[in-house]
Amino acid sequence: MRTLLGEQLNLVRNRQASGDLTTADVAQVEARLAAARTAVLAAQATYNSSRATFARVIGSEPGKLTPGQPVDRFAPATLEAAIALARTQHPAVLAAMYGVDIALLQTKIAEGALYPMVTLEGSVKRRWDVMPDQNLMFPATSTDASIISRVVIPLYQGGSEYAKIRQSKEMTGQKRLSLEAVRKLSRATVVQAWSAVAATRAQVDSAQAQVKAAEFALESVRREFGAGQRSTLELLTVQQELLNARIALVMTQRERVTSSYALLAAVGQLAPGVLGLPTESYDPSVHYHQVRDSWFGVRTPDGR
């Protein structure tokens, strides 16, 4: 746009020199050119900031990047399938389901305080006694064995155990309500993301049609301006409309890509394995098997 305005400024100055245009026409183009230079500087600052953010998140400086593409191929084909997948596979839903399981186990543990406790103890003793016999030492041995079994039946211990059981049951009910709330939230998120994807598809088509119409309008007004049928302000206005249309197209294309990723995240499938990224995924079971038999020692599995 800045190059286009520079060419336009040269054309206007030439026509001013020939007496076709006035100083006001030149001032209009110069003002638009100055505004375009300011916008370029602001865009350059935003670009540098985005490069720094990229390096912080990715870990390397951006090289030759390609435009982002929607990931609709990884999403479910229908809205109902997306909702069903989110209700079972979304990380927040899985965490809430595990919370219910933990609450049930805590209730079982609390109920264990009311159960009888049976203990079994066994012991074996062997004794050697030295007894004198004709100036010789002959040991005498004896062996004792015992088995003791105890059964402890709790009768009443102040009611604290019953209170803990009731508390655990209430917590289990609360966790179940939280699970339903998370599932409803995931459903609403999926519906919103699905609607956003459908809307951005239509918006991209509309923005592309707007750019084509603006390009045709600019070409027509430019020819009419050369013939003296259009004013400088009209030409600048059409040029600005074309620029706005192109910016709107780029922003809509960006929203198209981000909305597809948002839908993938809403159904719980935004993962390196699903996207086929060349990166190593963290598997918690590997770390568990590395440390489950470590009964002593302070070293971590990586040797620290």
C-alpha cells in the first residue's frame, strides 16, 4: 500500500504541475502516505514482538514459516460425535471422573474403621541349657511354639468414624455433581467451537469476494481518475477500502485456522499424537515403572 501511495503521489504532483489538480489533492495523498508509513512501523514492531514470542514458546528462532492450515480432518464429522467424544475424552472430564473414583475409595477407607480387625501372631523359641555330667558338658535343648489370634470389634469410639463416612459420601456426591458440570461445560464449548468453525468458513468466502470486488472497483476508479472523471479523494477512499478488505481476509483466514484448533481442543484431541507432530510425548507410566521399586535412594531415574 505504501508503494502504491508513493506512485499515486508522483502522479498527483505531475498533474498538479500541469494544472489539473490543486495543492489540496497533493496534501491528501501525502497525508495518506504518512499514515501508511506509521502503520508499517507499527506492523514491524508487532512482527518483532511475535518473533520473540515464537522463540520463547517454541525454543528456536522462526525460519521460513508456511501459512497455517485448518485441522478439520482430525475433528469429528458431526456435532453429535464431537459432543460424545468431549464427554469421555476431554482432559477436564477425565480429571473429574478420576476425582469421583478417588472419592469412592476414600469412602471405602473410612468405612474400614468400622470393620473388625483380626491379627495373627506366631513365635518359635528354642533353648539350649548346659548341664554338667561327669565333668563333660552336654547341652539340653527345649523348643516352645505359640500362635495367638486376636479379633478386635469396634463398638463405639465417639462417633468420629461415622462422621468421616458421612463426610466422604457427601464429598462423593459433590464430585459427581462437579463431573456433570464439567460435562455440560465441555458440551457448551464444543457447540461454540463448532459454530465458530462454520461461521469462519462462510466469512472466508465472503472476505474473498469482497477483495475481488474491491480490486475491480479500484481498477475502474483508477482509469476514471486518469480520465479526470474521479477526484483524488475518491481514489484514495477506494484504495483504503481494498486495503481494509485484504486485512479482513487475512484476519478471517487466521480465525479460520484458530477456530479449527479450538474445536480440536474442545473435544480433547489437541495432542501431538493426533496431529502427528515429530515430538516425544510424555508417558507417565514410564516414570511410574522406573520408580515403583525404588525403596531407598535419592537419585531420580535420569541419574540426578
